[in-house]
Amino acid sequence: MLFDFLNQLLLLAKYLKTYVKQSFIKKVIMKHLKLIVLQICLLMLCSTSHAQTYQKVDLSKALKIGDTFIPPTTVKLMRGLDKTIDWEKLNDKVVILDFFDTSCGTCIQTMPKLQKLQDKLKDKLQIITVAWQDKATLEKFFENNEFLKENNVNLSVIHSDTYLKQLFPHQTVPHVVFLYQGKVHAIAGHKVITEEEILRLYKTGKIDLPWKNDFGKGDLEGQSPSGSQQAKEGVSISGYQNGVPFQPMVIKEDSVTGLIKTSFYNVSIYSAILFNWAKVKKANYIPRPERIVLKVKNPDRYYDISNIGDLWYRKNAISYERLDRIPRSDSAQSRLVLNDLHSFFGIRSYKEMQEMDCLILKACPIILYKGVLSERKMNFANSAVLAVMTDLGKKFPPVLDLVDSKEEIIIGSYSNLEELNAQLAAYGIEAVLGRGMQEVLVIEEVNE
């Protein structure tokens, strides 16, 4: 999802450069492209890879876990092995409804895994993918998608759906529903679809998965033992909030109390620290793993090392609320949040310079480029933007920009460092592998 969004952003910048030459808008977009990319990356560090499908939703018909599932009388079906769906015959199978969108990269990447599970557990499982898009759109999509063809994906698809979306409303996909013997047993994210969880539900009739509820609202103050709605100044820190979507840090005036409310929900400790440091001290680099140093006993407590997803977050994520009477700047408020996190978890975080492997941008004699730029060329406002975007690609170690060129740089596609340097030389820049001093963020547990 992150890369899909960045591609759209860069295409927009390219469009503006082509059609709004020398305009104020073009200059603003290119000047702030680096900052935009950094802010997106920080946000996406805390979130999952979900495509967005926002729209106004009626929740009055929504089913919850434990409710009886009343299947549609008819569906519009395509692909798969069956012409129709006999819901009664599926009563003794685990049925997984996988809501997807053709613009959701994560949805598509997950489909080969779903196909393998369907083939292996076909006597116990039926996976049905569900899309709001029409048949013609989906036929064109599946016809042109080489990835799905290579992986022999042929799952049943309900197209032009409105009924199931009413029962299981959502704003983000993938959105997954587990049904068994006429009941709703789970509403979750895609990473919990495993053979282990499917067989658990099939054999025991029970399953316990994190609840994906895109319309849930975090409220730690309302969960106080007294149940008082008269909020007072103070800090609340809790663990994972089931049925509450991820929310990065938000600072706003509470409409009920009039107090300034700072909050985030279902975020890793790592991301909470990182996001607040971005407010305290603006960085001009991508927070890659090489730039984060964890001096802790168990790094897995701080971020999802194994990319487990919702099950990891249920065990390790944190939620936070702070109520203040005095409004402060974002940087000042983030310092207070960091202090709260440091005290509560017995840690400290700080920035320092460390030597590491780098891709160093340095000056060199100008050599005109004799090749032909590919059609997939990118425009970078300066060498700093080039450094950030190269970091994002992760082909090379973190970039150290010693050139600080203000000249616009146009680079076509390349597959190795030699090809990149052939193009950079036209701007008097050379990229070399070496060692250099880079700023890092350290998260350290304090020994008492």
C-alpha cells in the first residue's frame, strides 16, 4: 500500500512538472516532496498494508462475532469450480469470506496463499472472495494479472456485491470473515488466515482472533473503573484495544471536556517512540532499520520482527491517551509523550551519530550521459530528495548525501550501481559504497 501511494504521489508530481511548467504549484510540490514522503513513511510504520475503500456506511445491519449468518438468496458468481453457492452444503465447512479490491496490492499478494489452503483443505474449507466491482472490471483484471496466472489462482469470486458488505461493513481491505455452522466466528485481517486457525475452528467450533472493526473508537478514559465520564487531566496507557482500528498520534481538543487530548491506539512501542521523535526533531532521512538501535532484552516486544500481524499486535501493541488543559506545540507535546512512555516502560530514547555502511553521494567531474533515459524516469528536486527516495528502494545501504546539490536531477531506471552512476555523473555526482557517520535513534532499557 505504501509503495502504491508513493507511486501515485510521484506520478502526480511528474504530471505537474509536465503540464504546469514553472508554476508555483510545481515548485511547492517538488520542494516539499521529501517531507511528504517522510511523513507517509512514519505513518505507515504504524499501520498495516490495507487498501482504502472509504465511503459513508450504514452500520445498522452489521453482524458481530457470535451472530447468526443469513446468506444471500442469490449471488453473482464468477471463477472457481462451482457455478453457484449452496450455503446449506457449506454449513459443515469453514467458510472464509475475503473482501478485496483490485487496487489493493496486499489482497492480490495474499491470493496464492489462499489458493493453496483451499486446495489442501477442500473437504473442510471454502474460501470465497468478495468484490464490489462489476464482472467486466474483474474479468479484465484477472485476464491481465500475470502474478495470479503464474500462481494458478482460481478462487470463487462474488462480484457486484452489496449484501455481504452490509453485513460486514469495512473501510479497509483485506477484510476477512470466518463462518462455521451458520455463525460468525471471526472478523479479522488477512494474516490470521492460517491452516492452524482453520483447523482449530473446524475441530473445536471455536476461534479467538483479534476483531477488525474499522468503525471502532478508542476510549481509555471511558474504561476507568469508576466509569466516570468527567475526564480529568492525566495519562492513560493500556495494551491492545480489541475492535479498535490502528490510530497514529492525534492531538485535538476534546469536544466534551474542552481539554487537549493526545491519543494513539494499537501501535507498537517502536513506532510510538519513532513517531514522537519525528515531531521533536525533524529528520531528513527514512527511518530504516539500520538507523534504529534497540538496546533491549527482547526486541520482539517493541516491533513485529516476524511480520505476524494482528496476533502480534494483540499481545504487544500499546494505546495511549493524555488530557491537558494547556495547548502546546506539537514538538513540546511529543516531548511529554516520550517522557510518559519512558517512565511507563522503563526505557529511554535518544539520537546519536554512529558509523555504518553507507551509499555515499559525493562530487565528481561532470560526464555527459550517453545513454537513453528509460520511459520510467523520475524527477528529483535536489540530491536530498534523491537520497530519501533511494533509501526507500532499499537496494543499497542508507544514503549519506555529501553533495547537497540544489539542482533538479532526472534519473531513469537502473538495475545496479554502475548504471545509476552513469546517470548521476551528468550532475557531477558519484555514489560509492563506504563507511560514514549517520544519525540513529537509540531505544534503550534502563537498568534499575
